[in-house]
Amino acid sequence: MAVCAVGGGGPEWPAYRGPCPEVEFIIGKQPPVPDLPPQDTQRRFQMVFRRFLGEFARPEHPLALFLDDLQWLDAATLELMEHLITDPDMRHLMLVGAYRDNEVSPAHPLMRTLGAIRKSGARMQDILLAPLRLEDVGQPVADALHCARDAAQPLALLVHEKTGGNPFFSIQFVTALAEEGLLAFDPDAAAWTWDLDKIRAKGYTENVVDLMVGKLKRLPDATQNVLRQLASLGNVVQIATLTLIHGQSEEEIHKTLREAARTGLIHRLEGAYAFLHDRVQEAAYALIPEGERAAAHLRIGRALASRTAPDEIEEKIFEIVNQFDRGAALIDSREERERVAELNLMPASEQKLPQRTPRL
């Protein structure tokens, strides 16, 4: 078994979306399990999960799993990851993980977990993803503008200067220049043109989140409002959840988000919407003033709790309690506090996973 800890970002890991009844088609209907003390329950879960993966990780069919943003994992998931990697019976599995090394310190739980894995003797490889070099930025810029590399070099130098070689930021920066007419196609000259002095005078930020906030603010107010709710819920959100919160039909939700999807800020999946990148989610979340975020989460929690059918509460319990917990300080009704406590004590919520709400 090998684990590869990669510094940097990568494809998004969808937020947990509740029970997965389809698994029953693979493993068959399972009998009820007895209640156990918390520690024994955790060990049982780890054993069952290990056996489940073992059904797929076989000599003739090895299994590779990719986990993004390891720095955001909760303690229980980190413990499960360590268990899977260090267990000698777990074979034919390669676990690839990505994390931002600038968001963790030596005392971070992830670092302690990786240290424990190394000490166990498990095979492990670290790959550090460095920023793009100037020449790495120059060639894509020249290719995009269909011009010689030397002609594009001054613009590539500015892009590299502003973005620090961050691939995602580089793409978004060039796109922003085109959207604002600072990078334009001249049909008479049959070439792309730009004015470096005007670009510098624009005073573009060197922070990708600030740049994305600027793009989001050019969208209609109604679209920004839905994107704020989307960012508060996570990186990937079910359309059905959005309809519950807004009290709108799916068709109305799609119409409101059409422009954001057209510009590539979000993607429409089967039954869900996902942000292009977690930096876009952070930018959308930043549209909510810091002092209003707890109230925003509380409103979402109340909407989900009141509009979800009683027999579907357990399926959505993760989303509901995470929203309530982030706005709990604003609850002044004893009745509502007791209701939130009951929700947190529901069996499905005892192992609740943290939503990927950006920490700005």
C-alpha cells in the first residue's frame, strides 16, 4: 500500500450527501447491528469499511482512491485513513491524498496522522507541487493568443507576477482581462491586443479570492444570492436542497444560476451544482459579510428543518445540523435549542462530517 501526500490543490471532493442505499445492491441487505459503546462502534465501523474496500481491492483489480483537501478532514476520518493505510491486511490499495501545505502547521492533526503513518513503516511518497515557472506560463499564454512566444512574453511576465505561478489564478486572471476588454481581438489585424499600462492601472489584486469576488459581483443580484447559499452548504450541493431553501422550482433555480454556469464558475451535475474550484466557493462565501454568516447558516438550517418531510430528516441530517451548529449562538428560544439538540443526538448525526464551508 502507498499513500501520496501532495502539496497543492486538485479536483474537488464532493461533500457527503447522506446514506447510500444503492450499496445494498452490491453487498445485499444487512441485518440490524447492536448498539455498542462509542469506541467499539468506531472500531466496528473501521472493520466494516476495511472489508468493504477489500471487496474491490484485489490482486486482479487493485483500487486507487483520491482524497482532496486532507487538511480539512475531521479527526474520525483521519483515524480511518491511518487505519486503512497501516493495517497489514489491507492490500492492493493505493491512497492518493492532496493538501495545501501552507494551511497546515507541524501541530496540525493531518501532520500528526502522516507522522504516525510514516512511523508504522507504511510505504509513503511525498510530491511537492511548486508554482509554475515563467516559461511554464509563457507558452500557454502564447498558445491562447495564437502568437509567437516572444510577442506574448511581456503579458506572460505580468500574469506570472500577479498570480505567483498559480495555475488556476493564471487562467482566471487572463479570463478577467478578456472579460473587461483589456485583452481583445482586433479583427482588422487578425490578432489579440493588450495594453500593459492599462492593465497595471486597473490595480488587479494578487489574491485569487478577491479576483473571483469581483467576477461574482458582476452577476445579477439573484444569482449572487443563490451562490451565497450554495457556498454556505458546501462545494457540491443537491438541487433539491436549493429548492427547499429558496422555495423555488428546479426550473427557477436553473434559470437563476444559468449565467454563473455559462461563465464556468459552477458546473451543473446530475441533480446537483458544484463550484469550479474551492477558491470560487471561498469567493462566493466572502460575499456574505463576516458578521452576517452565523445568521445566514441559521436561516438555512431553519429552512431545511421546516421544509424537509419527517421521513427524510435523517437523510438530510448532516446538512441540517451543520447549518444549525454554525448559527447556534443566535438561537434564543429554548424550544428551538432543544430541537437542535435532538437533531444533533439523532443516530445518523453522531458521526457527522464537517461541511467544507470556507474559513476566511
